[in-house]
Amino acid sequence: MAIIAPFKGLTYNFDKQGDISKLVAPPYDVISEEEQEEYYQKDPYNVIRLILGKKKTGDSDWDNMYTRAADYLKRWESEDVIIRSENPSMYLYSLTYNPGDGGDPRIRWGLITLVHIEDEGSGVILPHERTFSAHKVDRLKLMRACRAQLSQVFGLYNDTESRIFSYFSTVINTPPKISFGLKDGTRHQMWVVQDQSIFKSVADALHDKPIFIADGHHRYETARDFRNIMRARYGRRPPNRSYEYLMMYLTNMDDRGLMVLPSHRLLKQCEGFEPEPFFNRLKQWFDINFLPYSNHKGFPECSHIKELLEEKGRSTSAIGFHYQGDNRYYVLSLKPEARDEAGGDPHPSLKKLDVLVLSRLIFQKALGFSREDLDNEKIFHYHSDMATALSLVDSGAYHMAFLLNPTKIDHMKEVASNSLIMPRKSTYFYPKVLTGLVFNTIDPNEIITVP
């Protein structure tokens, strides 16, 4: 039973700030150090100062990236750089982008609203990926310092008839509150909705639907940890205190603009790797096709690799492979009888996943990595763009690349519905939801009104 509610969002003062494109940023966990500096230089009020502050020599318990974020938030609010809505609102958000397949631009629609935080195993909010304590500790420090949720958790619901979106038909015929483009070609629009009848209709429609976490697993678990801290301090009565909710961006699974990219694996190092013994081990599980690789700018092979992976992937798990210094690329197609060789007695829902086949058969059995190694960010890196992944190998930055088909939405839904967890970085939902459109402040004495 999903419980959603409008909230008095904290936003930039759109009328005062001018160019909103200079103020927003992607989620903190996809921003490199170089990009962090770029966002710092864009504008003194860019959201990067809140979500990914700089570390300084001499940082202490009372002066660090988290306390500075809290200071920025308070100062910006006192200066009317950011303002809080006087009325509870929901925020309708459209994101237009080029899918990169030669087709027309796509539009993904989503709704930013509050969702009641549920305990693990409730069957209401369903994760599909494992989280790591270090990331949660980082986000919890930020949330405790700022008393705010600064980024949305990306959630998906099932609505084949697009009933929920239909409630906003009159809203989208009005001018959006903000509209801007970014240098990556994406276009962003947001409407502030304050219609009580819409709140009620949307809440009723989502009431009996589970919500699948697409992106932001660490943020969701952090919000639950923070809720538990606040419960210990302020109690659970009266119900619906603000810390019982978190801000989510909700999209229909059947939205035509929903796109999942592959999350290709890059290995920084693989000690003792020898091609011939490696391929001999693979032959017991995979049929191996290899093709010449030209290694020149533009990577015309990428379209061929994608087509071949997609073709082979219709009937089995297919994985692309290229290693530094080789003039070929390979497509590894899992033999029908080999799927059960993954070991560990995985659930049938997990056995379907290419990332599980890659992790169990190739990384662990063929290359000898341990399960702990697979979570080592010094060894394994991820990239959604095939051409970039290949170029990083050929430049010497990485030893090898394993290329994947995108995980299907139906597979993710099946795994989550069975209360199972996929291997790390199994999905990459594109484009990412921007941070800086709206924030949610947490006042322990505020009661959220549920429609």
C-alpha cells in the first residue's frame, strides 16, 4: 500500500535566479572530480555545493563538507535564493532527450512527490540492487547536517493505461514554471501542481501499486535510517511526521520515454591474465565469435557489436569482450546447458540476468575474482557508453572491457517482486534525474497531510 502526499517544496527562486540551467547538476554519484569543479565554476549557487561539497585540509567534526552544505542551505534561504512553497505541491517534470538510435527525441514524464518510507520486506517499496555501507554513511551525514532531502529517489510504478498521467492533462496545457535546456541536448520542464483533486486522484491510483526503486537505493535506505534516528528522538506519534516520508521521482514503467542503458564493465587490472587459457576456460560455457577491431576514432564497430549482442541476446546471454593490445573483439554466447553452471543455486529470476552470468562464470570462475573483489571499486568500473568503454581500454586506462545488453525492465520487476537483489550496477536508467529542481526540508514537528 503506497502512501504518497504533496509537500511544501524548497526550490530556487525561479523569478530571481534567471538561468536555472546553471544551478542544477546530475546525481552526486555520477559526478567526476573534473565535473565537480565545472559545476563549482558555473554559478556560486549551483547545487553541487549542497550535494557534493569539496573536502578541505583541516576538516573537522564542526567544519566539513556536510556542515558547509548546511550553512549554504541556510544562507541561501535567508537570502531568498531558495524559497519554500506556501502550499503543499506536487511537481510534474518532463525530460526530453535524444535516445541516440537515430529516432525522434523521447519525452519521459515523472512526478516528484513524497512517499511514505516503508520497512524492509513490506512489499511496497521494492529494491533491486545491493547497497554499500560507505555510501549510506556519507549520505546520512549530509541528511543529518542539512535536515533535508536534496535529491529524489527514482521510482517506477506499473500503469499500462497511463491513468495517473491523464490526471495532469490540463496541467501540461499551461506554461511550465521552469523550462531550460542543457549542453547535453536534454530539455527540462517542470510544473508546480497545487490542485487538491489531482492529489486525491493520484494518491488513490497509486494506493495499491508497489513502487520499484530504479535509482537511488542508497538514498532510500539512508532516508529510512534517518527516520529511525528521528523516531528515537521525537517518537512515532502523531503519525505522518515529515521524517516518515521521502521525496521520490515516480515514472510509469510503460512510459515511452523510459530508457535503460547497459552498464559495461571495465577492469582496471587483472593479474595473471593470459588470453589462451582464458578462452579455453570460456569454451566450456560459451560459443565464441570474434571479429576484427579497427581501433580508430569513431568506432564504427560499435553499431555492429550492439547488433550482434542484441541478436544473440534474444535467445541466450550474450557478452562482448575486448582487451588491451588485441585487434579483435569477441561475442560470448552462453550455451543452453551452461546456465546452471553459474553455481550458488541462484533463483530462476536471477539466472536470466546477463550480469549474473558475467559475474559467476567469467569473473569468478574464469578469471578467479572473489565475490568481495567484485565490489572493489579499485578493480571494477562501469560505463554506459560502449565507444567510451572501448577507447578507455585502448588508451591503456583499463585492461579489458565486458560489454552487455541493457537489462530488461521485466527482468528487474521480476527480481524485485521476488524480494531478490541483482548484482551491482545491473541497470542504468537514462537520463538521470537532475538534482536542484526541488528539495524537501525535514521539520520533526511538521505533519504531512495525506490526500
